[in-house]
Amino acid sequence: MKKGLIGVLTAALLFCLPSITLAIHETVPADTQVPMPGADAQDLYKYIVKVSPYTSWALWPGKGRFYPGREPHGALLTTFVNETAFYSIKNKTGMAYDSIVVKENYTSDKRLDALTVIYKMKQYNPQAGDWFWAKYAPGGKVVASGKVDACIRCHGEKKANDYIWTGEVKK
């Protein structure tokens, strides 16, 4: 009886070992994983355009392309979110660290006017939700970045929603 049980347990272990190895591999970042950018507007732009192109990210859930906007962002908007932000929005737990939201700001005739980006970084600016703010002209020239007073002041009206205007991110 013991030999039969040992044989069954050995077979089960050999059958499950590849699955266990795969599960462990999926939770440990690969050595080649690209680190998130720091609090630097140029590095952030390079990350969202070349390293992890924001145009391949999901749109903000429930928002399509060219939805109506308001100043200072433009008449029409398209908002992209990285995977971390997407799941934060879906789970309604507030935005997790490493969330990036990229908003394409358009004129009423659908001409790209600017990119505005928020990036949540641990210990960056706890007084304002730990958000790094950036605004880029078409082509990538930095217009504003960092702890931008105008952004913090406006988005501060939505402090209870993690400084987000686009949609609810907290229950």
C-alpha cells in the first residue's frame, strides 16, 4: 500500500512541478524587465513613447477616442492607461503605485495639441497623492513637469478620488 501511495505522490509531483515552476516564474520579474522611469520628464516621455508605447495600452475604461474635454486639457480627449492603472480603475481601490495615465489633448478639429501625463510614484509627493505631472507639446518637448502647482490645485478638487477627474477610481 505504501509503495502505491509513494508512486502516486511521486507521479503527482512530477506532473505538477512544471506548473509550479511556471507560476513562480510569472511572479518574479525577469532580469530583462525594464525599470519604471523616475521623476524625470524626459525619461518618462522615452518610456511612454519608445519603451512601453502608450498607444498600445488600453483606453480608460468606458471612454472612447475623442470624448469631450474641458480646459486646460482641450476640446477632445483620448486617455490611455498602463496595465497597473487599468486594474486600479477596474478594482476601484485608488490608483496603485506605477500607474501611468496619458491623455491626448486635441483641439475641436481633432489636431493633437498636447500630451498630459500623470505617474504615481511612491514617496514622490505624499501631500498631493504621490503624482508626478508632465505636459508635452506634440513631438515631446517638455512644457511642464514635476510638482506642477496648477495641476495639483485643479486635481486637488478630486483628492477623495485620488486626484482623478476622468472617472471614479475609488469605491
